[in-house]
Amino acid sequence: MKSLKFSLIVMFLFALGAVARGAGDGAAPSAADVHLFDSPKNIKWGPAPPVVPKGAQAAVLDGDPFKDGSSYTLRLKMPDGYKIPPHWHPTDENVTVLSGTLGAGMGDQFDPAKGQLMKPGGFVTMPHGMHHFAWAKGPTVVQVHGTGPFAFTYVNPADDPRNQH
């Protein structure tokens, strides 16, 4: 009886594994699905999207930051003194400092005294809905990853660069 139970459990686990392996779209990833950047110099930078103030550059490494439910990885290159006013996102924002120094704080007012400085290797997760702000001390590059949409709502609509002409 014990060996029958054992056999049934093994068969169940095997079947469960087969179902899990077949749960995708059936197509194995191809080389075209791999995004490999063997050096930072091979990353193509362009103007940052209009959801952030002018002056920064951005590079999308993977995914579509603005598509609902899409995972993404992007980099933002900011000049010294660059500021992002208080804002929030509808999804969690994960930020890793790659170079320079990033200041980040929480609240409805831009107040660096209430923030914290992060050096290369520093990491912060801002939960969705958290009001926060950021600034660059020296030229700074950060990597942001999450699940789209990478949308911004500024606490003060006058701070939204899309409203400035």
C-alpha cells in the first residue's frame, strides 16, 4: 500500500512538472530574446521621456516601461544638480545607483535635508503610491526596473514637465 501511495505521489509530481513546463506559450526563447550589453559604451542613450524634467538621458535595456504589465529595465543618466520633484507611481519603482550619487527622499515637498544620499551599489524600492523626490549630486546614472506602466503623477501639477511649455 505504501509503495502504491509513493508511486501515485511521484506520478502526480511528474504530471505537475509537465504541466508547469507547458504552461508558457510553448516557444523556447531565441537569441533575439536576449538583450546583452557587454559594455556600458554599447548602450544607446537618448533624451529621457517627457515624464521627467529635461536634461536627463535614458536608455531602455529591456521591456516596455510604458506598457501596462510589462516588466522593464531602464537607465537614467542625470547631470549634476538634476532634480525630480515630488511625485508617485502606480507601480513599485526599484532603483539601483550605478555611478555618482543619488539623493532620495519621501514626502510632498522637495527637501534634501529629509532625504538620503546613495552611492554606487545603493538600492531603494519606492512602493506604489509613495510620494518621493530625487536629485543627482554629480553626474549620476541609475538603473530602474519594475513592471509598467512607468507613469509619474506629480504631487504639484505645476512641477509636471508635460505641463510646462
